Amino acid sequence: MPEPHSNLSICRLCSSAGGKLCSKCNAVSYCGVGCQKEDWSRHKGKCVPVVVRELGNEGRGLVASKDIKMGDIIIKETAVIALPDDIGMWEAGEEIGKQVEKLNKEQKEEFDKLTYKQKLISISSSFIQTAGHDTEKLKKAKLVEKNAKITAIFFNNDIATEDGYKCLFPNLALTNHSCSPNSSWTGKVDNPQHLELKAVRDIKEGEEVTVNYIIVEGRFSKRDTRQARLKE
């Protein structure tokens, strides 16, 4: 996960006066080389040219922490959860739960922070009532309710990959939609579940990094169709 937006006048490690930026990402500041070296084991996995920032009504998003040139790789990420594309939404809950349990502590915390489809949670709550006294239906309804939140998170943030899977990429899930995006992701030929987010034009420091959610599904669609897809 990229670094959160922070006060760059303060050292990330000791909180004294900072000013020495990480030259690779410009996302964190240190008081000197000593603190920078000591923090490297934590920072190296977050050293990318964007920070996570609250963006008002859009929620969290990725913002450039330095100027990014067209064609530059912004983030490389491998899916942490992957499900076959043809799996049913409610049948997927149990499998999502199993894969979430395999995530490390930080990944679980970031997963829980992702946005979710509230209507899925509302629907799942009604399943137990409609199951009535049918033992089998009641069993399935309780399982659906148990996994409702994680299912709603996954299906609000999943990305379809070229190998026929629906995948979750926690970092890429933070990119917000734009009809005029400044970045786009592509999968590796030998591993479609590994995506690279690249700048499709120059991006200035402080500019939000955006993508087009429906570039594949909706680029040839009429405006009304694209808008309906975005509201799902």
C-alpha cells in the first residue's frame, strides 16, 4: 500500500524536523540518512510515486507525490484474491472468506477499508426471513449473511483479468474513475493477475491518478449505457 499523505516537514521515523525527501517517491521525509536507512525495511514496499489521500466525496484516492512522465509505471500489483469469472455472487462469499483469512495483517486492514455495495448487504439480511423454516435454505441464508460484508467489498472493487478471473488489487482499487483518465493498467502476458498501472500522459505532483473503469466494457457504448454501468 502506498504511503498515506503526511506532513513532509516532519521526519517519518522520529517526528523531528524533516526535509530530506525519499528521492524515488517524494512521499516521505526524514531528518537525515540515519532515519531513512532505519525506515527502509518498512518503506521499500510503499515506495511508489503516489500517496493515499482523502478526496472529499470521492473517498480515498491516489495522488501523485512527484511529477510522473507518460509511460512511467506507477504501481505494480499482484491480485490478493482471485475467483473464477463465472462464480455466482452469493456462492463466492465462502471462497472470498477463505482467501481473506490468508492475507497478512496489513492486507486485511486495507481490505476492510475498501468501499462496498450497501445494497448487497441489505439484500443478504432479508434472505433469512424469506428462508422461513426450510432448513437447507436457512443454512445457505446464514452463510450468505456471514460473508455479506466481504462479498460486498470484493464485488465493488474487483477487476476482470484476461485469464477469466475476477481479482482484487487493493492498491488499484483506490484509483477513482474519470472519463479522461491519466493512467491505465495492463496485465503481463505470462501472468494476467499481475497488473501494471502506467501513466498515459504526464501527471503533475499533487494531481489525482485516475483510470477509466469501463474502458474495455464501455468505450464503444453510448453515454447513457456508460453512465448506467458506473452506477452499478
